[in-house]
Amino acid sequence: MKSAAAVFLLAIVVMISARISPTVAAELRSTGGLAVVIERTTGSVLIVERGSRQVLDRVEGFGDLSHASVVFSADARFAFVFGRDGGLTKLDLLTGEIVGRVIQAGNSIGGAISDDGALVAVANYEPGGVRVFDAETLEPVADFDTGAKTIGLVEAPGRRFVFTTWDTAETWIADMSAPEPSVTIVPDIGANPYDALLSPDGRTYIAGLFGEDGLTMLDLWEEKPTPRRILPGYGRGEEPLPVYKMPHLEGWARAGGRFVLPAIGRHEVLWVDAASFEEVARTETHGQPVFAVARPGGRQVWVNFAHPRNDTIQVVDTVTGEIVKTLKPGPAVLHMEFAPRGDEVWVSVRDEDKVRVYDAETFAITGEIAAGTPSGIFFTARAHRIGL
């Protein structure tokens, strides 16, 4: 005869089994292994399971995604999609539903989420400035009117946002840690800053300049950050080539104690010492670099290029600075995204309606995902990295 305790335990197991049916269990999934792929032309987003490369959902209704970017909530459940039409859209990656959307401006250029995951900020060309929203409700929280086109928006530690103005060459550091926001404005950033990056430790903010050969860096650990020009005159008086597509500085890489940066209007990447910010080398490339993305671990940098040479990727060894592999994924390679530990890289090939997956060690194609005019690829692992 079974003891009373054994009967009780059996009853508990039966109750739990009844509550979690096989159907429900099969529907459960985590968010840590998901990816979001932007379908540029149709204003739609694919939710993809990274391990199986299975498309779980195709969600429409995001507006103009011709220049789209994505950040993730702290728990990686929600994706915040920034559209060129000023749309800020909150997507639930588990249900595949849009759970919030606001048209907050006329022309936007990207966004960021605060380090505590509570605030989402959007940078705007029209009317300019940065607007900040509650990440839960998308209710407005703050409006920083810069009076100019605003670019290079990143989140920095301490519930801060950092951004720069194209017209007035200022960098604003907005501190949202207190009930009332405060702003530090740093002037004299340089002629026509067009984008910026934040180093992985959250300390160094670097703005690229379109109006002059060079870049400007700020040390955010300083009490009063002071602009410092780096790589001044890197063109050395040579006539620059026509610029078909501006480099995306979010894709600038830091590897092996050096930054590798795309040179505007040149077929080169520039190597910069991460401590002294002095140029230490150059690598001649197939075309004008757009993204230079470091493989996790830092041994390689993968580089793609602007039109008309945008069918190619080159892999650069960060020790030697030499190109070790040239790949031809197809026409209009727009974006690359590494798996969190660097074993594979996903590549969007817009004009073939494909995302191609490469083994980062052997360079072999290991899979394909059908996507309509794909552009940006974003893994939820970004939720746990500074500056993305």
C-alpha cells in the first residue's frame, strides 16, 4: 500500500502535467536565441530562431524601413524598431505582435535604449533633436531640442544618452538619472559630424566628420569632456572619391587594442591605436567600406562596401592587417551580424532576397533564409552590450 506522502506527491505531478499540456509546452521558447531581420521595401520584420534558422513570424506595419535600426529590451523580449518616417515601434518577439507604435517625428536616424532598459530615445533629422520615451508605455518623457539634425545617438552608463548635431557641431550628453534631466553641451566637434560610436567599455565616444578629414573623440569619464581631433588630414591632400554611401560607425570595430575605421571616400580601412588614438596602419580594400565588424574574440574584421562594389566582403586579419579572404555573397550586401560567440556570421543580400549564413572559421555557406529585400540583421544578444 502506498504511503499517504507518496499519494500526495503523485497527485501534485498529475496536476502539473494537466496544467502544462504538450501543445503549450511545444509553444514555449526563449528569446536569447532570436534574430530580427528588416525587410526594407515592404516595411516588415522577420523574427527568426537563430539555431534552426526557422522564420517564426513575419510582422507588417512598421512604415518606412529604408534606414532602420533596432534595440532590445533588457529581457530581450521586445524589439524597438526605428523607422526613417519617424516611427518608433515596439514588437513582442514571443507573440509576434506590435504592442506599441508612435510617429514621433518626420525623419529619424536611429535610437538607443538606456542602460537600465527603462527609456528609449530617438534621434531625428526633422525636426531635429532627440525625444525620449518610456520603454514600457511609449509615453513621452523628455524632448531635447538641438535645433539641428541629430546623429550618433548612443546610450552611455549612468542612464545617459550621447548624441551629436550635424549643423552646429555639438555633442550633447543628456543625463536622465535624476527626476529632472540635465544636459552637458560640448562644442567644436568638427565640420558636419555624420555618425558616432561608443567603445565597448562605455568610455570613448568617437564622431566621424564628413566636412573634414579626421574624427573627434570624447572621454566620457572626464568630468568635463573635451573634444580631441584624431587622424587629422588622413587623406593627405588626395582628392577623395565620390561617396556613394556613408559608413555606419556602429559597425566600427575594436580588436586587439586597435580600432579599425572606414575611411570616407577612400578604398581603405584605417588602424588606430585604442590608447593613443594615433594611426598605426592602413589596409587597402576592394571598395569604400560601409561596415567594419569585428568577429567576437577580435581576430578578424569583416568589411562590406558601398555601391557599385557592394557584392563583396573582405575578411581582414587583425594581427597582420592583411586580407585573408574575399567573399562574393551576391548583389547589394547591406549588413553583417555575428553570432554572440563568433562561430557564424549572417549576411543580408538585398537583391537576391536572401540572408546567407557563413561559418566564420571556414568561410563556407552553411545556410540561407528567404527574406524580402533584407537589410539590417539584429540578434537579441545586443540587449546585453553597451552602445548597441
